[in-house]
Amino acid sequence: MTTVAAYAAPAAKAPLERTTIERRAVREFDVLIDIKFAGICHTDIHQAREGWGKATFPMVPGHEIAGVVAEVGPGVTTFQVGDRVGVGCLVDSCRECDSCKAGLEQHCTGGAVETYNAIGKDGEITYGGYSTHVVVDENFVVRIPDGLSLDVAAPLLCAGITTYSPLKQWGAGPGKKIAVVGLGGLGHIGVKIAHALGAEVTVLSQSLRKQDDGRKLGADHYYTTSDRATFKKLAGTFDLIISTVSAPLNFSAYLGLLRAGGALVNVGAPEEPVSLQLFALIGGNKILAGSMIGGIAETQEMLDFCAEHGIGAEIERIAASEINEAYERVLTSDVRYRFVIDTSTI
Ligand code: NAP
Ligand code: ZN
């Protein structure tokens, strides 16, 4: 065991503060990572405030981890000391169920182990990336291509894969009209990826404040959802809508923006349930689906795609002492477009 510095929430809704945690000794197939940057995902805020139900404290959030390999176990074959690597939302799974065999570790029926606020297969609580070091099995570590700086790559480990996976699954590409709802951490990367895939991209945001940014990110169109006329004008338009909204949304209204047979894929994870007018689904044979991150192999594919297309997150680099302030800004949709913690400041 090694004692390392971290930022933790001592209790639900309490401000995060500096602390120390124990990281396990490197085992046969483990990689010790010297964390350089950790993104702040809205999920960290839901979790640290116990918005999704009972959580374990102290909690060290962070599942957008970018760093450099500092040590490898004797059985490790994929990585060497000095490699640039990332870790996302998962650090283990059963590796035997149909989902794991299909590369969908996030749906492991034996229980995928999340990067923090979870219990590992060894019975120990997992602690995330707001820390200086982490020890992870090599099968849950991905390579960050040379073309990507570690700071702008970190958010790809969650926000990148969470938008890339449904865009690929639901056929985003040339000739397809895609809308991204919510221009935050996930949304802004979703716009970049959808644009790089060749789709015609529309941002649907609460206001027009970020319109110029949206176009620079690759959006062809930008509308505010606070104007009811938007829903009339765009009725029946989209092949695919990806909602990244962290709060309850009127999905019935957004379904009206799909063409017949189109799909609305929700990745946002609000703390309260939503209601749905089922006629909005029946008329036009529409599809309402969900999507949860992506598997490890697809995460590597996404990183390679992003490197090839020059896609990194738009970030505000912060010191660890600014985490609580950053949380407040994320909660008021005042994020441009991902906060990334420089872990050397922990
Ligand atoms: P974020 O940076 O806060 O972005 C969310 C965006 O949603 C905001 O920037 C805002 O965009 C919009 N929004 C916020 N409140 C709204 C409201 N009341 N009505 C309408 N729009 C609103 O958050 P994030 O990190 O991208 O995460 C988004 C959600 O996805 C969170 O719930 C998170 O837990 C979830 N998530 C899910 C997965 C998954 O695997 N499915 C993975 C990661 C995260 P505008 O200002 O442009 O309107
Ligand atoms: Zn996340």
C-alpha cells in the first residue's frame, strides 16, 4: 500500500478537501499511473452530492484520468513505464459474461467495478482520479495517442466515449441530421465528434449565449429551446438526437423533432424521474433509447479517432483548490466546456 494525496468529499454535499488515501501495491497485471490531469464530469457532482442514491464517503471522484505509467506489474504486456495512458469510468469487470466477451464491459452481468464510489473485486473501496496516483489492471487502461495533449484528452475518457458510442451505434455520418441537446462537457465533444463523422449538426441549448462557440466546435445550426418556436420550426427534422442534459427534460417535446423512425438517445442522468407522453413515441414509430459510456476497446477506438481528427476537449485548467467553485459553475451551466484538474496542485 502507498499513501497518496487526493481531494475527497468527506460527506454528501460537503465541500471537497485535501486528504490522503491508500493505493494498493502493484499486482501482477497492474499499472501504476502518475495522474497528470482529471476532468470534472457532472456525474462527479451527482455522486458527491448523493443525488443518485446512497454513496460511500469519503469519496474521491474522477473518472476522466490522463497520466503516465510509473510502474508495471510483472505480468503486464501492454504498457511500459513512460507510456501516456488514460482510465475512464471502469476499473474491472467479470471478463466472462456475454457483455464482457462482446467488449461491453459497462454492461457486465457479473458487476462492472466503477472507478470510484464502488467496491472492487478485492473488497476495497475504489477511489477516482482527483488524486496523484492510481493503480489499475492493464485491461482497463487505454493508450492516449501522441497527437493528443494529456489535459485535453482527459475528458475524452468519459465525455468522449459517452457521445462517440451512441453516435456510432445510431449511424451518425454524411447525410444524417443530428441534434445535440445541452452544450456542456458531453455536448461540446459530441458536436465535435458528430461533425468529424460528417453529419449535419444542430445544437439545442437553453440560450443563444454559446452560439459562436457552437459553430466553432462544428455545429451547422444552433437554436435555443427556451423559444417555443424552435419546436415548431424543427418539427420532424432529425434522424438522431443525443440528449446530454443533466436535469429532467420534456422528452415528449424533443421526440417531436425527430423524423419518422428517428431515435432520441438519452445519455443525461438527472436525479429525478421524467414523465413521457407516449403518443409522442407512437406517432412516427420513434425510438427512445439510452446509452452508457462504452467498452474498453471502443474507448481506445474513440481516442484514436479523436487523435486522427484533432479532437480534444475545450478545457479550463484548474488547481485542486478550485474544485468546489468549479462544481458550482457546472451546476449553473457556466462551464466552457470542461474543468480539468491539474493534479500536481493536489
Ligand atoms: P454539463 O457539463 O453540466 O452539461 C450539461 C448541459 O445540459 C449544460 O451545459 C446545459 O447546456 C444543459 N442543461 C443543464 N441543465 C439544464 C436544464 N435544466 N434544462 C435544459 N438543459 C440543461 O454535464 P456533463 O458532464 O456533460 O454531463 C451531462 C449528464 O450526462 C449528467 O447527468 C451526467 O451524469 C450524465 N453522464 C452520463 C453518462 C452515461 O454514460 N450515460 C456519462 C457521463 C455523464 P446548455 O447551457 O447548452 O443548455
Ligand atoms: Zn463522466
